[in-house]
Amino acid sequence: MQEETIVHPLESRKFPVFFKVALIVLIVLAGLAAILTAILLPSVKKLTVSVDRLKASGATVVAAAKAQDLKAVDAQLDVVEKDLADLSRDYARLSWLKIIPVANLYYADGQHGLKAGVEVLAAAKITVDAIAPYADLVGLKGLSTSGDGMKTAQDRVNFVVETLDKVRPQLTLIGEKLATARAEADKIKPARYPKYQSQLTSGIALIDQASSLVNDAKPLLESAPYILGKDKPRRYLVLFQNDAELRPTGGFMTAYAVIEVSKGKINIIQSNDIYTLDDKFPKKLPAPEPIKKYLPNVPYWYLRDQNLSPDFKVSMDTFYPNYQLTKSPAVDGIIAVDTKVLVDLLKVTGPIGVSGFGNYSAEIDKRCNCPQVFYELEKFADQEGPVVWDSVSGKIVFAPRNYGDRKSFIGPMMHSVMTNVFAQPKSKMSDLFNTAISAINGKHVQFYFIDPTIQSAIESFNLAGRVRETDGDYLMVVDTNFAGAKTNVWVTYAADQKIDVGGDGTVTKTLTLTYKNPQEYFVEKGTSLKLNGVFRDWLRVYVPKGSELIEAKGFETGQKTSEDLGKTVFEGFFSVTPLNVRTITLKYKLPIKIKSPYKMLIQKQGGSKNFPYTFKVNGKTYPEFILNADHEFIF
């Protein structure tokens, strides 16, 4: 007999009812989806067209800006304004999404983005109006109103001095617009868009940076009349740092000059060798520990070595009071410049002549594979040789041409360079302006002021060579050449960072620095001029305070961990002989936990070359970056 299956009466109705309800729900959802598609599709298509049109017009603005065509930028901003208005109108047709849960969040993000775009556009248009009077000063095309093209660079500087006050109200308006844009952009949640999260985060960060930049520029603009000597002449001590012999702030302090700036015009008061200044220094300060260890034949802390801190202000806070003890001219501030500034200026002006010393250019000299001006100046300044006296009269009959006054060329050289630079025509303005900006951003020019208000203003605009604070990861590589030879002309390094971020935000890093000295030993016959030799480097790597060193490789001696300038410092000493390579590896753990996005500030040492940095974050390799200024990375 066949077994009979007994089914509960309620069970026989349970599943059919469930399926019926599920089927009804699916039908309703399908219908709703069809209705939404019918409603959304035309709007989305139109919106897509508007977005593409805005992207295209925005790209044209960028292209015009890169071409330094201010007139084209001004015209194209009007096109962007129309395209942005069209996009806003098309987007408004989706306003009904505000009443739909979840969708309303995405709609709100779009609104914030559009509002931010309107404010950024307004700031851009005001910026064009503000720049227009100075267009030819900085070599921009079109909208020039400061005068004809026959004016010299000095005439244009005078124009700036007299008209700076008119820029302040416009800068305030730009700041207000960008602040509003920043507030809107910061309301957007990039995490909602995984595919575009990195791009959105970077875009928001750019708006934040632009807003901060304008706000930071205000005190600098207010201080500019003081700096340029508009009300009364200002005097500055100019320190010439030889970046071929790299020291923490940019180079060995080889010479100095005192200049006077009056209404933008520069006059040289005096100039001399740094050793002359040291001769006037009445104190015999004991040499600090690093000099004792790595320059054992230097028992005292001379003025020329008082830039051991990579923070320019900290070094000058040590140097300046001691400078005052030499009874040298009183100054309102200190400006440090290095050899690269001279080379880059000569690239713009072309070769120059210096009366009594010869001709100088930025062309590469085959004798040393270095700029001719560098070779000739080093040949003159560092040339050694015997002094020969007449046995009867006692007079000197032969001596090296720098005998008794090393680096005496600095005054005539400064005068010749300044004369050539300030006499440049309109056609060279763009190159001069870009050279100046590049030198300042790359810390080949750094400023220190006695007046705390002015000092604060230049610090806000990152012109003071300060070691900065950050709430994310941090890195600064600081080399100190304790060899005397000019090896930094040829020595390079490449920085490779392997960053592993754990699920809980714990960060372990491996930093690999590969130093190369690709030039042969260089000693010139007849003069004994020694340029390239053994690179003897006291290396300090600044990382977030509290970082824990796990492993260090490559140092010869002096490896230790310390604290300085609010950072943890890993340091040690090593050397690289000509035609050789040295690798330094540091593995360490950060004291902070970092989750997405990963932010890291890398600061460039004053006077250093533009070295390559590579990054691998959790196995993902990012493009190589050439560090030519302080830079914040977001991964």
C-alpha cells in the first residue's frame, strides 16, 4: 500500500501566499523601475551631455592657462559660466530625488558640487581681473595694461610697488568665494563613490588648498610694501649658500652682502667673504657634536657653520644674534640664495661679463660636466697655490689671484647680474617670473625677518624654510656634506617608499634611499682645484614624532634615533666615493593610525636638487614624482 503523505492545512496555503506576495512586489518594483527609467533616462542623457560640455570647456581654460594666455582664459571662463549654468538647470530637473531615501544623499552631493563650482568660477574671474594690470610683468599674453613692451624689468617692479594696495580688496573677494566653495565641497562624501573616490578626494583637497593659499597670501600682500621699502629703505643681509656643498638650510655659507631696497630698487652696500665675517666674530663657541664628530679639525662653531638646523628660521635665530656681535651693518632681515639661482638667471639673460673677472654662462662645461659659471667661480674662489716674495724688496711677486680676498668677485658679480636682470625686456618677463617662482618654491631662496609680523606673514606663505606640522604622515630627507668638496653638483639620490597599512590603520614603512656619485674624481692640474671627491654625508631623516625604528641598514657610523623640531629623527653617517653607489634603508612604524585617504607631507630640503620619489601603498605602485617643492600626497 502506497504511503500517504499528510500535509497540514495551513502549510498548503503558506507558500502559495508567499510567492504571490513576492510576485506582486517584483511586479511593482519592475513597474517602478520602468517608470523611473522612462523619467530618468532623458534627463540623465541630457545631464551627461551637459557634463561632457563643461569638462571640455574647463579643459580649454586649463590649456589656455598653461599657455599663459590670460586673454584666452578670460574668454573661456565666460563659456564655462554658460556651461555650468546649463548643467545646473539640467540637474535641477532631478530635484524630486530629494524626497527619495538614499537617492537624496547623492542628489545633495551633486548640489554641493555645483555650488562649489559656481564659487570657484567667480573666484577665477576676479583673479583674472586682479592679474590683468600685471600681465606683461609676468609674461602673460593679453589684457596687459601696465605699459608698453619697451619697459624694463625695473620699471615693472616699480609699477608693482606703487599699485599693490589696489590688489588687496580683490584678494579678499577671491578668499571669500573660495571659502564658500570649500564649505560646499567639504560636504561631499567621496566614500559614496568608490570608483571615483580618489579623484573626488584630490579635487576637494585642491579647493581646500586654494582657499588656504589665498588666505595665507593676505598677510604677505600686506607686508609687501614693507619688504620692498615703499615707506622707507630696508636693508637685508644676503647669504650666499653653495648648494654644491650642501648643508641643512641649502649649502655652505660662502659669502655675504648687505643690500638696500628702496621702492623696489636694489643697491649693494657691501659684500665680502664669509671668512671675513668670521674674523670679526668675537666669540669662540665650542663646536656642536656633529661638527666634532664629522669635521674633527674644526674646534669652534664659526658663523659659516651655524646653519645646522634644516629649519631656516631656527638656524637664523642662532646666526643672527652672532652676526650682530660682528658690528656689521644693521639689517631688517636675511635672504639666503644658492648657486642654482645664479645659474637659472643666466639661462634667461644669457652670458654676462663681470669687469675684471671674465665672462660667465649657464652652459655645461665639458671639463667638469657642470655649468660654466659654477666651474669658473669655484676655480677662482677655491684656487690654491704658493705666495712668492721678492727676496730683496719683500714684495709679493706672485700669488693666486684670490690671495687676501677670497670670493672678492661677489660684489662685481651681483652688480652685473642685477644690471642684466633688471634691464630685461618684456619678452623675457615670463621666464624671469617663472625662474623666481621656481627658486622660491624649491627653497633656493629663503627669507628671515626681524619684525615678527613680517616673519609670520612669510611663514604663512611657506617662504621661510620652516619645518611644518601635519596630522598625517611626514618625511624630510636632510643631507649635510661634511667633505668640503663640491660633490653635490653630481651626487643624487632616489627615494623609494613601501607603505603597508593594516586593517586597523597601523602603518609600517620601508624607506630606501639610493645615493649615486656618477662623476670621476676631479682635481684640476696646475691649480689643485678639487671639486669631486668622497661624499661624506651626515644624513637625517625626519618622520612623525614617536615613530619606531625597526631596522636600519647602510650607515657606516653614528646611527641613532633622536627628536628635533617636533619630529623623530633617524640619523647616521656614510660616504660615497666617485663612480659608486650607497643604499640606506630604514624600516619603521608610524605612531599614528591612518585610514583612507592616506595623506603624507614631504618637505624638500633647502638647496637640494629635485630628486625622484616613488611610492607603493599596500602593493599598489604610484607614478614617480619629482620633488621640486614641499608637497602633500593623497593616496
